[in-house]
Amino acid sequence: MTARARRFTDLAALTEAASVFAAELAIEAVAARGRFSLALSGGSTPLPLYAALAERGLGIAWNDALLFFGDERLVPWDDPENTFGAVRRVLFDKIAAPAAAIRPMPVQLTPPEAAAAAYEAEVRAALGRPNEAAPRFDLILLGMGPDGHTASLFPGSPVL
């Protein structure tokens, strides 16, 4: 797939295009490999997309999906700042995905490096690459906050 940038006039147009794009990729992935692997983004930006996917379905076979997170705050799942909790309310509670398909980061593990290592091992095992190069998702969603941060890169970070 060739990378390209698209602009949208408003959130509704973006949500529509993104939901159709995600559904098309999901259908293609299941047809080609029997599963669709998706890394979900945190924050409030992608929540309308998740709500649209839950409401409309668009032919996504949730039974054949593996749903991970591309970013997460290391706070308990019931904390309002936890990504999994927000996504659960707008997406997971409304679709027929088996519990085994939903793979939240183990935020209960400490220190953070242990949680990250455990999640990396889980992703690698689930995507069939326990000892190989980086696993490949069918789709990785990244949101962008109003201050321009994305994928856990925050203002003031030397990375920026």
C-alpha cells in the first residue's frame, strides 16, 4: 500500500472514511490469513471511530480479530485515564468479540518495564513471531491530540 495523506472537512467525514478503510482491511486480512490484527490508539481522538465500528459493523468479523493497544497509560483498567476502559465502553461492550480477542496491556505489572516486556511477548506470540523481527499488524491506529502529541509522545519530550 502506498502511503498518502488525506484531509477531511470535519470529524464526521474523517470517521466515515476511517471506518470504511478499517473494515475493508479487516475483510481482506481475514480472507487472506484468517484473522485481522488491529492496534488501537488511546486518547479521545479515535473514540468516534470506535463508536462507528461498533454501531455499523461494516462486515468486520470480530470473531477473527485480535485487538491490541498501541499506547496505554499505566493506570488501573478502571481509572478514567486508562485507554482500555475508554475503548471497552465505546467498542468492546458493543461488539461480539470473544474475550480472548481483546488484549489489553497488563497495566497491573510493575515496574513499567515488566508490563512492556510481558505485552511485547504477548503480541509476538499472538501474531506468530515470538523470536522473529517485529510483528506486523494489519492496521495500527494512531490518534493525535489537540496539542499534536501522538503514540505517547508528549509535549516537552526530547523526542519531539
